[in-house]
Amino acid sequence: YLWEEAVLREVLFYQVAMETKAAVYHEKQRLQFCLLHALNNLMQAKDSFTRAELDVIADKLVLDDPSKEQWTPLSLIFRPHHNTLTGNYDVNVLITALEARGKRVVWHDRRNGASSINLAGDTLIGIMLNVTVRRFIGFWRGRHWVALRNISGVWYNLDSDLGSPEQFQNEKEVTTFLDNKISQGGEVLIVLQGDEK
């Protein structure tokens, strides 16, 4: 009887997970707009953030910088906080965009394991990861933004490079995944509900 109960629990878990997965919003990768996709995946809404909004934030960060770099013709494309043509937004754009929505971003101290993150916290919205990726058959190395979020009690990897969201079995699997990414040079940013603006 115990094994039947265990099997029944697993079947019910997967049924709920599959129903939930169908309701999970997931944008796929386009050019270097991974931050845009990760933010929309984190917020679970199409156009929660837009390219135009992130471009304005990136440009404002340049204007507000007291140590502005000297202008060159390449400055039209390669901006300090993003690439005008392809995106490739930096962490400053991420933090500013989320703070504008009343969220708080906390940089996780990589010296502490991922188990130090309270994945069940009341104010936790999700996790933003910045990881190293290889593209073009390994010839080009860059960084990539990934969102992780708990939706209806199930944690998902909402990486825009994935064909669909990947479900984690439990919080232990999330912390193992995060520890693996940290050991490979990944940066973890914790997104919390802050003061609404």
C-alpha cells in the first residue's frame, strides 16, 4: 500500500505540474535581448518590460554617469550599458528596471552556498542569473541572463535559450543548480518585493 500511495503522489504531482507548466509564460531568445526576455519571464507577462524602455534606462544611465567616456562613431552602437542593435544589457539596466517596478535586487554573496537563499521567502519574486555561455560552435564567449521563478509552488528555469520552461523537482534541485552555476562563474541576483513606487 505504501508504494501505491507514493506512486499516486508522484502522478498527482506531475498532473499539477503539467497543468501549471501550460500556464507558465516563457519568451524565447532573440539576438542578445536575453535580459528583456528574462525580465518578462520573471514577471510572467509579455511586454512587462519593452526594448524601448530598457534602451531609455541604458541611455539615462550614461547621461547620469559623471565620468562619461569620450564619444566616438562606435559609441552610436556600442554603448556602456547595452548594444544599440542587439541588446546585450548589463546589470545596471536590470537593477534600474526592477527598482522602477518597486522591486529590490540583492546580489547573492557567492562565498555562501545557494542554500543560504530563502527560496520560500514571502517577499521573494524570483532569481536572476548571469551565466557564461559559448555560442557559434564555441568561438564566441559571452554572458546570458536567466530567470528562475516559483509559480504555483513549482520552481522553473525560464531560460530563454530553452524550448520550454524546465521544472525543478524541489528546492534542493534549485540550490544544486544554482551552486553549479556559481561554481562556473555565474552571478546570482535575488529579486524581492520592495516598496511600491
